[in-house]
Amino acid sequence: MRALGAYELGAPHAFLELPDFAEDFSTHLKLEGLNPAGSIKLKAARAMVENAEADGVLKRGARLIESTSGNLGMALASVCAAKGFHLMVITDPNANEHSIRFMRAMGAHVTVVTEQDAGGGFLQTRIRLLHRLLAEDPSLVWLNQYTNPANPGAHRDGTAVEIFRGFGEPDWLFIGTGTGGTLMGCVEYVRDSRAATRVVAVDTVGSVTFGGPPGRRWIPGLGASRRPEIFIDDGSFDKVLVKERDTVLMCRHVARTYGLLLGGSTGTVLAAVRSMRDAIAPGATVLAISPDLGDRYLNTVYDDDWVYDRFGVTDLTGVEPTDRTKAQA
């Protein structure tokens, strides 16, 4: 890759402590929003494209298609622009305007579906359209983040290595679950290295990935209206569900307490840390992966009217979230 290849992903300075987030243990963030394209998804995007190139699936000038709620589309748009590929992105109303404008600025063709699927989300609607377009034009290449082994592989060989070499072995590692790529890659690394780290998978209420009922979700990043194929629940990690209302309150709490603008997925993961604080031993080291920063959420999570219209929250001062739902571990 031309422009992005020289950038060192996951440098050690991307780790940040949140002092006094919890009374008895230390809480740290791995800030993936410092990557080019602004999120952790650059790792999966680059790995999937480069693996397809190595396998001969992609040649210069190829046309790719992908379904995404935002961050992967932005990452793929950056990678494709640098490598000379054409990209078609299928997204939905949960993708924020910043993400859509970013993808189009990189030359991607973006289609926004508006019909909800049977699970109350848009994923299956996006996938149906994607399959129709593939049938109409067999020259399109779908890398398929939901099944592509390069997705978890990027985090096994990248994100997890950065953590254990740059940060050290955490006692607890909290990871948001979207496609499951970051989670599965880190779980594989922890298992193979026989680390004592306890991994916690975090998802949003309304997502079906952990087996719960589907429901309407507003914040992109985590969750799915169908279970991603690469997600394998082998019992080696805990699972926690967080309500989106608590995601919003946590994001605002961190912004006003630490002066740090975080993305919705990070708010969800930190709400999960707070919900499990009674299970975490005093003196433990907790690390939470922060997939992106909060600038692209200014019109949603950090907008009072948007929050009130969707969650009816009237106290928007950034108080500590209290209403959480925990999945069975």
C-alpha cells in the first residue's frame, strides 16, 4: 500500500489510563482511533485486501463490494484508494453522515438501504442487496468481513501482539463484538499464548450475536441482526450486554470527566467494565479496546436532541450509567 503502508499501527503511545474510573483496579484504553481512517477496522481492511491480492483474487483495477455500518467502509475506502481498486459500499441509516462523506471523498460509491430487516436492523437488508448486485455483476469481489479469516487474523497477529508486547499482559481484556473479528483474534492469541488474561466480549442489547432477541439499535459499530459466521462461542470468554442508553451516558461521562471524546463502541465497552467491577479483584489491570474516537458521533451520541428523541434521557450531564443488562457468562 502506498500512503498507509508506512504508518505504524498500534504504537505503544496509543494506551491511555483513565484514573479513578474504578476505585479498586486500574482501567486503560487502547485507542485505535489513532489509526489512519480513524478506527481499528483499518487492520481488517488491509489484511483482507492484501490476502485477496496474494491469492490472485484481486488485481489492479478490481471492483470490490462490502456491507458495513461505517468504520470498515471508511477503512476499505482508504485502502482501495491507495491501491487503485474501485469500491462499492452498502450501508444503512445508522451510519453517520461523517462516515458516508469520508467514503465518498475517497472515491467509494455508497448506497444507503432504508428497509429494516426481520431482526429490527438493516444487516440482512444490506446483504440481500449485496447478493443481488453480485448476481447482476459477477466481476464484483466481496471480501465478506463476516466470514473472512483475515479479519480475526489481523487482530491475532496485530492487535493482540500490540497489547501483549506494548502494554503487557492485562488481567482483564474487554472487547466489543461487531463482526467478532477483534474478539476472535484476541481470544485465539490469549489461548495459544496460555495467558491468564480473562477476556470479556461486549455487545449491545438488541443484537442477536450472544443469542438474545433482536431489537432496534441506533448506534453503529457493535451488534448484528444475524450471528456473524466468524463468531464462535467456545466458552472461553465472558459475555456482557449493554443498553444503548448506558452507552450514551458513559460516553458523556468520560467526555466531561476526562476530556476524552470516545466513539459509541468504546462507551459500550466501558459500561461493561463498570457493570463487572464487583467481579474484578483489587489491584487488577483492566484494558478495554477503544475502536474509534467520538468526532463522528457529534450529531448522535453527543447531540442532546438526538439522544432525547431515541432514549428519552433528560439528564444529559454525563452522570454514571446505572441501568445495565448482563448476559449469561
